[in-house]
Amino acid sequence: MGAVIAAVSKYRVDNVPLLLQPLFVLYGYGVGLVQFAYSCLIHWTCRIRYEGQDALPADRNCIYAVWHGDLQGYFCVFLRHRQHTWIMHPSWHLKPVQICMRLCGIDRIILGSSGHGGREAAERLIRELREGRWSGIAPDGPAGPPRVAKRGVGHIAAQTGVPIVPLRFTLSRALQLPTWDCKRLPLPFSTITVRFGRPIGVDAGNFDAAMSELNDAL
């Protein structure tokens, strides 16, 4: 079994062999549709409260920042996106996540992460942000440590001039999974409160202070 997992782990969502494609497509779309259906169920059965939304700049794009463990809550709240480009870890097992993101309207997904073409992915995202597109980043992803913001999001913000908007999620009822990020799944008929933090501009002069503010705001 370990040998099978090791053999499969080398594949990305974009290079699964043709022989495995039928199972891969079935897995990706099957689980992805279930994940999107869950997001819709939570969105339409829960009370969603927004706080601090008036702090968003009205005339420009932003980078939303959310802890990795709250990403499912994010997609339950924000079902529709326009002009969004996100970076996603390329591992094959995340195909359902890619499908769910597409169904939520994220029309450009860049494959990459630390050790997997992350620098090239960041450079492409920088170009997209400079063109006025939006993005969302889990600054503690893809493998932690949890709730500690890595510096990559700060470098992207500094090179584009696009502010980071921290999003904090409070869930009245949720299922917490035993994963590295302590992933939280909102339960139906609960209350989800989304707090929009103050947009954080990053440059060479305030980099460390901005990263500390981001960590505190999340």
C-alpha cells in the first residue's frame, strides 16, 4: 500500500497518466461537486454576518487572506467570484478543490507552492494582480505551521502595491477535523460571522510590521 501511495504522490493535477484519467476525473468531479453542494447548503441555511466590509477600498483590487483551516468556511460564504486568480498546490489529490474553486467562479488557477514551482507561480500571480485581478491566499498553507503567516503573501503585496485584507471567521457551530490546520467545517443552521480587517499595504519600509499586523488581524 505504501508503495502505491508513493507512486501516485508524484502526480500533479495536470500530469495524471492517461490510463488513470477516468478514475481521476470521476474522483475530481465527484468529490468536487459534493464539496460545492456542501458550500451551497451552508450558504443558504446559515445566517451570515459581515463586519467591517466598509473598510474595503472601493476603487481597487485586494488580496484576501484567510487561515488554511478556514478555507472551507470562506467558500461557504463567498460562492461567487469575478476576476479572481488564485495559487493552488498542484498535488493530484486536490483536484476536487480545483473543481469547487472553478464552480465558485475562480476562473484562473495557478499551480504552484513551496518546492513545487512556487516562485514561478508567485511571479505569474504578481502579473495578474498588476492587471487588476483579485486573489485569495492562505498565508499559513499548504503545510503550516498553522496560523503563522508566511512571508510570501507580503512579498506579493509589496511587489504589486495591492493591499492584503485579512478575513477572520467566527462560527457558532462547526465540526473541527484532526488535520494539521485544525480545519473547521460550518454546520447547517449556524451563524457565520466574517470580519474584514483593515487593508494592509506592504512595502520595504514596513514589511515586518505589516506581517505582524496581518498575523494579529487573522
